[in-house]
Amino acid sequence: MFGKKKSIVGLDIGSSQIKVVELMGFPKATTMLTVGIAPLLPDAIVDGEVMDREVVIDTIKTLFEKYKIQSKDIVTAISGRGVIVKKIKMDKMKKQDVSEQIRWEAEQYVPFDIEDVSLAFEIVNPDVGEGQMEVLLVAAKNEVVNSYVSLIKEIGLNPAVLDIAPFAIQNVYEYNYPVLNDKLIALVTIGAEITNISFIINNVNHFTRDMFSATNSCSQKIQRELGLNRSQADQLIRGETIEGINAENVDKFFQEFAEEVAVGIDKVLPFLPGEKEKIDRIVLSGGGALIRGIVDYLKNRFDTEVVIINALRNIKYEPSIFAEEKPEKISPVIAEAIGLALRG
């Protein structure tokens, strides 16, 4: 009771960057002690699977050493094709009974051998009529789960919680924003390889899907069309300028990408509760949230409010921890890491 307060670390192992944040004081007076971002070599992680274990381990170790992070308790997330999230209907039953029944139900929906997956669930609507309820089913391939757990342990850290990326984003959103009663919120996380789209109503996740069109695909198109290298294309995506490159020539690629995201959102809408025909708010996170013009494009496309998440809205911090970076530029990039740390 009277010992040193423990901090918790959120570790976002992305395909292009690794982000780490250290929080203390959750839930009443959450303070960010540390934030760090390190680039990751291309193809070290592909579709959420660790391909170059040594590179990933070395990058995480370097981050912890650079920022002198002492906490050993880590919350991280898995994502990609090895993770399935699906809302299903089941006969009404108690939660403990769902635990026994869920594996049999999952066999109908999971495209993997049921013996090769880890399962989790959440009852999202206990009564949808006709003696049924709605359950959010999460299935993750054991090889993906074991890969991340063993990697964290190999570094000498404790994987306190293994979450999935969309839930971390929902977590940080709920911590920083009040509930909009009965409103449909689209949480859109635009990463390097994956764009995740989740819909929540009253802080309940009703649908989530990954689309494999993200900033890497936008970068590759810019490279091909403008004859740039990857570093230059990524600079443009981050909102930086390059001498000799006309902004209008670049903006057309950004608009095309924004439309790809919009189409991805359109495809999800038919799976939502029937009475919800209009999105009340779109919340962008991830590095792609900073793409020039994407907020206005989606705002006009869906005729609704579109915001870039402020993941630091209810979190205290010393400005010095961001060095020369502006917190508002970093906030959407580290949103998942913050959501993970809040989970701990």
C-alpha cells in the first residue's frame, strides 16, 4: 500500500514504427511519464506477424534504454490477418455458460482450425429478442499470440495484457471523450499496412474490420507516379514539403486515398444496427490521420463531424517529454499505445 507507485507501459508494435508510452496514476490523474517512437525496418512485421524477430527485439530494447523505462509490465496488441473480430448471435445464457459454449459457436465463423486459436468474447447486447443475445467474438491464431508473448518475455519484460488494436483505440477514445448517447461513432485508425474501422454506439463495439489499404499503399503510388524514393514519399504523407514537388500534384493522391478509406467505411455500414443510417462522428487516429485534406474530404463525403483524436485530452504530461515534436502531431500516432497503457 505504501510502496512506490507502479507505472504501466503501452507498447504499440506497428509495421513501420514501434511506439511506447509509460503512464501512471490511472484512472483519476493519469500522467504520461515517457513517450518514445522508433522506426522499424521494412518487412520486419508483415500483416501483424513478426518476420524479423531480432530487429524487433533490438528496436524495443533500444527504446527502453534510451528513455530509461524501468517498468516491466507491458500491455501490447496484435492485429492483422491472424485476428478475427465478429459479432454473432447466441442463445441467451449466463456469462459463465458462454465461456463453455463459445468454442462450439466460433467454429462456424473462424476460418482457422479451432484448435489453433485463442478465443475471447464480450456480450454486447444481452437481449435482441427471440431468446437470443449478441456477442462480440475475438479469435487470434495461437502462433501469433505465442510469438508476441515469447518476444516480450525474451526482452525480459512481463506481457501483462495482450489486447487487439481496435480495442486499444476504443479505450483511448472512451477515456478522453464523453459518451454521445445513442450516436454512431466511427473509429478509423490509418496505419502503415492496415486501416481499421470500428463502429461504436454508447461505448459498445458493434463492428470492426481491417482493410489492407493504408499509408504504405499511398506512399507506393506517390513513389511510382512522381519518381520519388520511399523516404521522400513518406515525408509528403507526414505533411512535409519537398523542393520541386507541387502540393497540388500530391494532393490528388491524398484525395484518392481518402476515397479508399471512405469506400471502406461504406462497406461496413450495412452490417450495423438497422436504425443507424448516418454516422454521427468519425474519429481518425494513426499516422494516416495527418494526411493533408483527409479530414475535410471525409467531412464532405459523409456530411458529418470528423476529428483527429486528441489522445492526450485527459492526460497530464510535461511538454519536455515530446522534445521538439508538437503534441498534437504525435497524439494520433501514439493513440494506440496510450489506449494499451490505459488497459493495464
